[in-house]
Amino acid sequence: MDDIHSCSYHCQNPVCIKAQRDELFAKHLVSSEKHFDMGWNAALDTAAEYIGEIKGFGQATQDSFAVYIRGLKR
């Protein structure tokens, strides 16, 4: 029969080390993706706002590009 094992982040059991590594990686990945998405969405909003400053495009083309750019948001 196996003993119940409870540990902290100082445990040297290889299974625990892997589980801790995977947990930290998952937390970091989710946090990184959230921050990337926030930056990505803000950049797209800024691009859509400034599309009107591009010379040579008519209003309909500017509006189409703005809608397309906003559609890329995550």
C-alpha cells in the first residue's frame, strides 16, 4: 500500500517536481497569452483608428480596412 504523499515546492520526488513544473508552466502560459491578447487587441484598435490617415484610400476603403482590422481581435 502506498503512503499518502503531500509535499511542498521543496519536495525532491521526481513525480512532484514534474507536476510542479507543469503547473507553473500552465500558469505562466495562461498569463502570457492574456497579456499578449490585451496588447494585440490594443494595437489593432490603434491601427483601426489611424487607418484614415493613409493617403490614397477612399472613405469606403478606409472603413473596410478598419472593420477587417477589428475582426482580427482575439
